[in-house]
Amino acid sequence: MEAEEERFPRLRQVLLFVLLAHSCAEQEDYRIAEETESGSFVANLAKDIGLGVKELSWRRARIIFNDDKKHFQLNLQTGDLQINEKLDREELCGSTEPCVLQFQVLLEEPLEVYRYKLLLSDINDNSPVFPESEMILKIMENTLPGTVFPLKNAQDLDVGINNIQNYTIYPNSHFHVLTRNSGEGRKYPELVLDKALDREEQTELRLTLLAVDGGVPPKTGTALVLIDVLDINDNAPEFVQPLYRAQIPENSPLGSLIVTVSARDLDTGTNGKVFYSFFYGDEEISRTFALNELTGEIKIITELDFEKIMSYELDIKASDGAGLSGKCTVIIEVVDIYDNTPELTMASLTSSIPENSPETTIALFSIQDRDSGENGRMVCSIQEDVPFTLKPSLENFYKLVTEGALDRESQAEYNITITVSDLGTPRLKTQHNITVTVSDVNDNVPAFSQTTYTLRVRENNSPALHIGTVSATDRDAGANAQVTYSLLPPRDPHLPLASLVSINADNGQLFALRSPGLRGAAGLRGPRGRGRPRLARAEQPGAGARAGAGRQRQRALRAVPAAERLCALHRAGAAGGRGGLPGDQGGGGGRRLGPERLAVVPAAQGHGARAVRRVGAQRRGAHGPAAERARRRQAQAAGAGQGQWRAAAVGQRHAARAAGGRLLAALPAAAGRGGGRGPGRPAHRLPGHRLGVRVVALPVLGAGVRGGAAVQEERGGVGGWLRGARGPLSGPPGGRQRRGDPVPELPVRGVSEKNLGPGNLSS
């Protein structure tokens, strides 16, 4: 990721200055020798952590390495930590001592992290090696005893006691070797002249230099030292200063000059010419720096990295043409430059989480910055508009945790950006995006689109008639949003709801199983005074199901038949048993009335039917064919002069009228009575006295009426009966009207009306 300079908005930040929280206690370090065979036992992690072996499996324990290399493996069957491959300490750590491999043990459900260190101990598996198998020294024959000649040191990749401990030389009649310690703990040899040389006796000496390490048994390395004895003693080169110090930024371009060393030789000619070289062959030094043998300039030839090597120590040799040499030391310090962006490593990530999961860990990650000082301090943050927070865990480890329960119906997915920035100038940052999906939990009940459904059904309908549809929705998703419909049982267990109506469980369609009739319609409503029953229910299938209820009401309507011609009207009439015909203003409240027969004649010339008074209807007991014919003639004659009045062609029925003479109900005659052939029917007084102009289509009556007329009061499509002392309405015993009996008032309201025209009547 590219470094960029910007001002950050106010974020929730956590500074990595100190370790704020731990998810485990401090653990002991493990130790194992290098080159141990693969599969070897290191420790029993289950025992050290304090968990059972089975718990490691169901908590999905695993090893996390800082360098992304799987050096170890965790046996979940035994809880043992085992070596996954042979470990070479020299390859993993080089000359660094101690050699420490860090790793973490990650446990889930709940999330825990344990941090461990493995100390990889060195074994003596490397012998000392000289960079050159032969070294040549030129020594004047008059050189004084005690003169010291530096030699190139050997290299041993082992560390500690297994590294080089001393040097020896043989045969040693003229020399002995001193073992010196460098500033970095390395040992190098110096050849010391014990006895003066004589070129005339011996012009050349061949010696063997032996490097010995401290292993058991010790390992050695050898090199040949060839000494040329010179006849004349000239001057050896001398450096201007024995120690040079230099600093160079780690981002310096290749070829940059670091420092120039300088040596002088008092001789002239060939013996006074100085050549520079590295005193001993270190591969890392030779790979990183170039030394000009004529000028003494030291330049970089490989990119420097402060995070890998912070300083170098170079030993420089100056030689003249006669083979004499001098030595100096150059210490180069690499300056840390703010060039490393923070790094984020995701250890564990859960991309989907149920919505009812407060304070749940979503992700565990580590951060690091290879820079030093302020450049290596980091700040970790996320945006503020998400219901998540960051919590420190181990050092440089963080957990992304939900702040509370989520609501999938409000937001089903979150895009979280984790920003890690350092405190250098300019600031460098790294961003990591996480997408968290909120999975659904069944936390919403189905809801109907309406709280009440009113359905109208005609009587005598065909079976399985589709009478309506109820609809419910659920805000949940997937299987939690599937809705199943069913009918709630009625509060009255005797109501045959299941035999009247069925519902499609999948789509909410309602069907009438058979003609409901009035009793069926009343059964869907339930007893009066108990409120509106909940008849339909929408619920979710499966465990954790939720249900919602709705109400439905059903009307069964009947159109009054048009085939019947005669109507027995009981109205408020005139005194003396005389009833008024249409247009008559006589009669009024509280009078005793006698029955009156009216004939209903067919409509003519587009006008409605007319109801006229029959002849002989004024006195009681006028029966028989002769009386009937007289009534018909009287009705025809009287009707012609009374105007057009529409009446219900309902045959021999009782009639009830409301204010203004409007016909309110055409009802069945009393059970067991002849079709208008018996004596006069009970007279019931309603407000007003005019013959109605509309006919009411009332809910079907499921039984005959005894003892008088019946009117059903309708409220919202379903009504209740107005009942008298005997029969549906108050009346005298046996249903007969006696002189002097008061006529009750019938309050009728809210009923539907239907015009009856010529097509609804017959002659």
C-alpha cells in the first residue's frame, strides 16, 4: 500500500503505547535444539493452557506464526505441540542470539489467544571455515620480535560456545598466535613474531593456522599461512585514524559514498603505493559494500534495511607493494528512515453473524510497523457510523467486536474499514476492508395487510367457492419469512367453522365449503357481545415460529323471491279495524289494529307494483274464495286511483314499515300457518304508515317464525335477533292479535335496501 499524507477525521483510536488488555496469563517459553527430527514432541499445550483435549477440537485450536511459516503443528487428538520440520537455527536466526521463534495459539468460541516463545538452541553442526585457504605475509628479516601481524579470521555459523574459541599455528618456532575479540564478539587471530628471521637461513616459511570452536567434540578449520622473508625492512602503511564512524540513511541510492579511508606509506616508489582491501572475507560485508582498492572509498551496492541490520563493522587493510600492511576499523550505522507502512495480519474472521449477537468477536488481527521510534508507533481505528468497536487483546493484537445486537431488517450488511496509521511525519497508513453479513433471526411476527376483512357471500353458492383472500407479510428473510395461513378455532366450540370455510395455507385464499345460510353466517361471527373474533392466523413454519391473527366477517344474503304475489301487511291503521291504503293518512301510534289483506298487482307500463286494499278486509273472519275474489276486485279498483306504489312481491309474508312508509322487511309467515288463509295475523306497529318503496334483502332465516314477524338488525353485515316474549317479536300467545293489545315498536336500522322493479314482480 502506498504511503500518503492526510489529516485524519476524528476516529475512535487506540494507541499502541502500552499493552492494555490480555486474554491470557503469561506463559513459559519452550526450548528445543535445532535439527530436531520432524514430528518431535515439544510440549503439551492442552495441559499448559488448562483445557481438555476434546475442548481443543471443538474450539478449533490452531497455531499462528509471525513469519507465515508453519514450523510447528498442534495434534488435536493429544494436545501435543510437535515439530513440523527440521529447524536450522543458522537459517532462521543467523548470528542472532538467542534465536526466538514466536507463535500464538488461537482458540475460538470464545475467542482467546495465547502467546508463546520457542527458544531454538544451537548445536555444533558447523565447522570453522576460513574465507581463503591461503594467506601470504611478507616480513623483513630485521623485523623485531614481538611485532604483530593481523591474520584473516575464520567464520563459524554456530553461536555461543559452539563458535570459534581460539586459534593456534604450527610449527611455531618463530611465531605464536593471539586470539583477539572484536567489538561484535567475534574472535580473530594475530600472528606474533617470537624470534627474528634470517633470510639467508630460510627465505620462506609455511605455517598452518588452526581455528577451533567450543563444541564437544570441537570442530576445526585450517588455512595455510605463507611467509616471505624480505631482505630490506621498508615502512608499512599506516591509517590516518584507526577507527572511522559513518552514518547512512537506509533509503540511500545504490552507489552512494559512505566514507573514505586513508593510509600513508613513507616509502617511495612501488613500496610506497598503498592498496586497500577488506581485512577478512565476510559474505554479508562483501555483498553490501564495495571498497575501492586505490582510493579507499566505501560505497553501498545493496539496499540497506534498518529493520534487518542496524550497523556494520568493517576491518580495512592497507597494503604496500612490498607486502607490508596496516589495519583500521570502520563502523557504519544505518539510519532508520520512515519508509515502512504499518502491516495488518488477519488471524481470524467471521464474515456472517446472527443479528441477535451483542458483544461478539468478528475478527482478530495483529498489526506491526518495522520502523523505529515514533515512526513505529501505531494507531488503529474504524469508522464511526458502524455498530462495532475495537478492543485490544495481546500486544499489537486487536478484536473487532459488535457493540450490541444488530437488526438485519434495518441493515443486512456492513462494510468496515480498519485503518492502521503510524505517528511518523508524514503519516503512513494501511487500510483493510471487511464485509460483515448479518444473518436473519426469526424476530418478527407476520402482519396482515388489514386488521379486518369483510366478505359477502350469497346463499346457495356452489361448493369450494373462492370468497376472498387474506394477505400477511413477514419482515424476516428466507425461511423465517415464509408465512402459513390457518383458521383459528371459534370461541364457541359448537360453531361448525371447519365445515363452512377453508383457507389455503400457502396463499391465504378463503373458500366456502358449502352454502352457509344464516346460521352459517352467524357461526362465523360468534356470540354477540364478545367482540370481533380472530378467525384467520398467519404463522411461520418450523421451530421458533411466530404468528399473527386477523379478523374476517361473512355475510350470507338472499334476494326476496319475485314469484310470490300476495303480501300480508300489518301496519298502523285507522280506528275500528280499518287500515289505510297507500295515500291514507289515518292510523297512528298505540291504536288496536286488525289484520288487513292487501293484494299485490303486477306493474304496468313501466311503473312499479301497486299494493291495494282488498274487499272485505276491514272485518275479521273474511275468508273463502268469494271473499278472496272481492278483495282482488277492490284492490284493482282502489289501486288505480291511489298512484304508483312499489311493494315487495313476497307472497304471503308479514311486512314491517319504517318512518315514511318505507317497507323494511318482508318476513316469513308464522310457522304452521296457512299461506294467508288463516284468520288475521298479529299486527305490529312501526313508526310511520306508508307502504314502502324499497325491499330489504336480509340475511337468510334458517327456520320458520312462530308467534309473529322477525326482523334482523344488521351491523357491519352480521346482526342479532330482536326477540319477544314468544317468538322473534313480542306478541300475544299463539301469535294472534287481540283487540286491546298494544302494538310494539320495532327499531330497525342499518339494513340494506334493494329496489324491486317490474322485472321482480309477477301478476
